[in-house]
Amino acid sequence: MRTTDEKCLHFVLRHYQKNKLDTQKALKAFKEKYQITEQERKSFRLWWILPGMAAAILVAVLIYPRFRENGAWKEVTAYSHPVDYMLPDSSSITLFPHSSVRFHAKDYRKSSRKVHMEGKVAFSVKHDNAHPFTVEGKLSQVRVLGTVFTVDESRADTAIVQVTSGKVQFSAIGQPDVVILTGGMAAQVTEEQPDVQVIKERKAGSFIFDNAPLPKVLEELSRYYKVKLSASNENKRLTASFKNKSLDEIIRFIEKVLNVKIEKVKQ
């Protein structure tokens, strides 16, 4: 069965003669013959337009993130695509699909850099000794000064933290025990076993430093190689990675790059 628009077109074409047919008059006659009102035509077209509009809105909702403010709280949600977001202190995060973060904007800027999350989120935290950075999920809590890591709570009963560089404190919500994780390490907690379980140790002799303060670098190297290291100027920062290097090679590299003198004393 032909649609109303098709009937209109067929009628006009069948009666059309060059310079003889008044199309407006013919169309008016056609509407009178078939008792078609403007309201019917508008309603008919609206039924075709509405599904398209609904589909477009649905696609927009699924693809684009949601930025919502509820009083002093700000929330960012990723749907079917990852979302990159910059926090007020210039720390950057990546929300994996079906994940969200929220933070108290006023407190975040003034006193506490605390973020609540759901799902899976990667963090690259700007260093700030005076304001530690805390991530709190449903099962776990991570506390850092400045580092790169990922918190995965996409499974309802498990929280996993993977540290790319730097150092974090990892614990289960409501539990006093804290485990220190450094670059290359991963650990998890579950609802059934809230004690932190280290599931990936750092490779021997492997170090990753991302804009790390020199005192922290020397502290980590000292602990691993069982020596006491100090520098002539510790007001420096280091970004470097070392794998299967001797301590002397690492010291020479740091001295050259940062233009400092490092002293080593065996413990």
C-alpha cells in the first residue's frame, strides 16, 4: 500500500503538463478528494522523525561522557568508550568504559586530594608533598604522593592495583594493614579475603622513576642494594628507568643527568 506522500507524487505526475498544470491547485484538489488534513500529514511525518531522534539521543548518551555537578560534588562517567579527564591539580585520569569518578571540588583544591571511583581508572598523579592523593573504591583505598597506577574494581568482588611507577600505599576499606607497592608491582583484595595479596612482584634490579624527588630515588636504591646513598644537592627530580643495571651504573647515570655527586656508604 502506497504512503500518502507517494500518492501525492503520483497524482501530480499523472496530471502534469508543461505550463498547464497549477501544482498548488492540483495538490489542493487531491487533499480534498482523499480528505487529508495538515494535522494528519504532520502527525504522519512525526512518527518517522521521532524514532530517528531517539536513536541519535541514545548514541550520544552511549558515546559521550557525563559531567555532572551535584552541589560541591563533581562526577565524570564513561559509558562505552574510555574518557580522559584532568583533575583540578592537573593530575590526569583515564576512565575505562562503564566507570566513574567523583570528588568534592572545594575540599580537593584546598586540603584533601580525594577521589571516589567505580569500575576501572588509571591515574597519573601530580606530585604534591603537602597534599597526598587518595583513591577510594568500594573495596580498596590507595594513597600516594605522585605516581602512575591503575585501580581496577570492575569486578564486584575484587580490587586490583597495578603500579607503573612511583610508590603507593594499598589497603582494603576498613582494614588497618597497609602494603607498600612500587613500580612493576600489583596486588589485590577481595570480599572473601580482605588482606592484601601481592600478585606481581617487581623484577629484580628494575626501577621506574617518574618525576620522583631525588631523596625518594636514593631511599629506594639504598633499601634495595643495602647501602646508604646521599647526594650533594637533593633538590632535584628524576625521570628514568633502569633494568638489570648495577648500582654503580645507576649512580653514574644520575650524577651525569642531574649534575650531582652521590656518596655511597655500605651498611
